[in-house]
Amino acid sequence: MKRRNKQPLVENEYVKELLAVLKETPSPSGKDFAEMVAHVGELENRLAEAVEELRTMRQELQQVQNRSLKAVLQKSCKSLENNISNMRQKLADLKDHIIEGCQKALSAFKERGASALDGLSRFFHIKPMLEGIKKAIDNSIRIDDNAVSKIQTLSAEYHQAGRHLKNMGRALIGKEPVAEVKSPGRLSRVIAAPYKADRACMTAARKNIEKALGSLARLQEASERRPSVLRAMQENGEKTQPAAKKVTPVKTADRAEL
């Protein structure tokens, strides 16, 4: 089984070395690559925060006395933890590919110099991986939204049923029915809490992944544009090259007159 590197991406030796090289080399891709690495690092932080939020909730669950409620909340936390664990696995794969790309880029730089970094994006074929993480995050947010919506609906139905029973009792004793609808109670808020906390973390994570995709897109555009610019410069150089003087051969008769 492959051992996962738990070190933050920005602290990896190859990533730091390539960032330093790009900083010293006038490469148009340096800024976009640095931003992509930073956004992936922020994504690591967001997922770590989500894990910590759920760990805190698990500790708070120990204080819940109602066994049924406790079981429901434990099941919710476990499901969310599994989902986050899956995303962290995808993130670990992404980090491995970025580190490998940095190694290849550094080797090319040492062999051919700064020109090897002009098409930097060719060392990082990670768009499908970033999109896969975004898809998992979007799915997690949908699960959270659906769960909270169901909890609120069930809570409203519960309160409505309770109001009907209460009004039946009031009618029997000749009192006016109660018309107000109570807001979701404490119980529904407690049950929905893990999903709301997860959604907040996932929403922040989605922003980071979208920014990382944006940086990668600009990196790829720069790599595609660079060869075109070089070709244009070469063609322009050929057009502006002064035409060679045409030498007219001197005829024999002319030579004799000289």
C-alpha cells in the first residue's frame, strides 16, 4: 500500500524548489503556478477544518442523553466523515501528481535551462483530478442541503401535528384555536448541526477548487500561447531580413572592354 505524504503541499521540497526557480526565472507561468499551489493548500486546510468540526461534534455527542437522538447524530457524523475521507484521498492523489510534475519540470530545467519551463502546464495533467474533487464537493453540499431541508420539513410537520392536537383540546374546552406556527425547535437544530457545519466547510472548499481550476486554465493558456508567439517572432524576423543583393554575371565581351 502506498504511503501517503501528509506534509502540506507548499512545504514539499520539490514544490518549494520549483517555486524558487520560477521566481528567479522570467517565466510567464510562475504566477499562475504559485497561485494554483496556494489554492490547493487552502483546500487542504478546509478539509482539515471539516474533520476537526466533526471531531468536536462527536465529543459533544457524548453529552446527549437521548439514545435515539444520539444514534441518529452518530450515524450522520459517520456518513460525513466517510465523505470527507474520500475527498482527502482524492486530494492526496492530486498532491502526488503535482509533486511528480515539479520533479519532472526541475529535471527539464536542469537539462535545458529556462526555456524548458515555457510550457510548464505539460508537466501537470491534473485537470481531471481537480474536477473530480469539485464533483465530490458539489455532491456533499447537495447531501447537506437535502438533509437540512428534510429535517426542517419533518420538524414543521411535527409542530403542525402538535398544534392540531392542541387545538382539538382547546376546542373541547371551548377555547379559540392557536394559529401561530412555531419555528423549528431545538431538536431539529441539533440534528441539522452536523450537516450545516459540513456545508460551510464544503462551500469554502469549493471556492478554493474553482480558483485552482482557474489558475490551471491560465497556466495552460500561457503554454499554448508561448509557441505561437515564438513562431510569430521567427516569421516576422524572416520578413524583415534584408534581401540579398542579386549579382549580375559579367559577360565576356564586357570584360574585354574593361
